[in-house]
Amino acid sequence: MRRDWRETYTVMADVALVGLAVTAASVPLVTAGAALRAGSAAIASIVAGEGVDPRRLWRIFRSSLLPGLAATALAVVVAWLLLFNVGAVASGRVPGGLPVLVGTGAAAVALLAVAVLTVVRLGRDDVPGWRAAVRWAAGAAWRQPVAAAMVAGVSTIAAALAAMVPVTAPLLVGYLLFAAHIVTARLVRTEAPA
């Protein structure tokens, strides 16, 4: 079934609004994990063609505050360690040169794919928590590396666009979530929740 052009614009506007809301809710940084999970749930509803229920999103946001804080802290630590490693190898302080740099880059891409797949899983399904979603995402990335590469590629494109035109970053959050949900729905074979 083909969508009418007005429906397409409605979806585009809804996705942009979700991106703005996730960005605004993430400003305190301690709420970033909860905001991403609620935004992912909103995008899952949009992808399914259902209406977005603000009360459900508020419940998801509130219940995800503490686990989301831990996930955000872990993500920040991992990102810092990867950047530190790349800086140390690139400056020559650590032996190994290009092979170690390529290996670190590959690890960063794999971790990015797992992180985005985790957020998609948390928004799409009512999984018990972040650990179950991470297990599913890591398994999906391991079993289906092409799908993981596509998710990481979409994420990299969104990050590059945000770096080139920073004013679009809040909108790109919504579009990244939307693209990740679409890629996951089309390429990742789902199995029973863990």
C-alpha cells in the first residue's frame, strides 16, 4: 500500500518532533537514557502506524530514569576510553600503529551498532530492562553483521550531518531513531526475547 504525500509529511514532522523532544529531555544529561528509550518507543509507534500515547511515553520515561542513568554513564565511559585509545595510538605513544587503530575503529563501529540496536529493542518491545536488550542487540550484531553495519552506517551518517550542520542535530536524533527502526525491522531477524 502506498502512502499519500500528506501522510509522508505527517510522519516526517512527527519524527522531527520526537527528535526535538528527545534532545530537550536529554539536556540534563542524566535523563538521556530515559529520553532515548521513550523516543524510541514513540518512533516504534510511528513505524507501526499507530498513534503515539503521551501517557505511555511518560511512564516509559519515568521507569527508565535510573537504569537509563547507568546506561548513559557506561556509554560515556566507553566512548571516553575509545577516544583515549585512538588518541594514544594515533600520537605514537602506544605501539601498534595502523593495525591497532583499525582494530579500535572496528570495535567502535561494533559497539555503536550494539548501542543503537539496544535502543531500538528497548523502544520496540517491552523487554525487562537494558541488560536483556543489550544481550539481544549483541546477539543480533554477531549473527547478522550486515544489519549491524547498516545500523552503524546510518548512525555515522547522522553524526556526520550533525557535525557539519549542528543546528540540525536535534532533528537528526529523531531521524536516526526512525532509520534505525526501519533498518532493524527489515534486516534483523528477531528471535524470542531473552
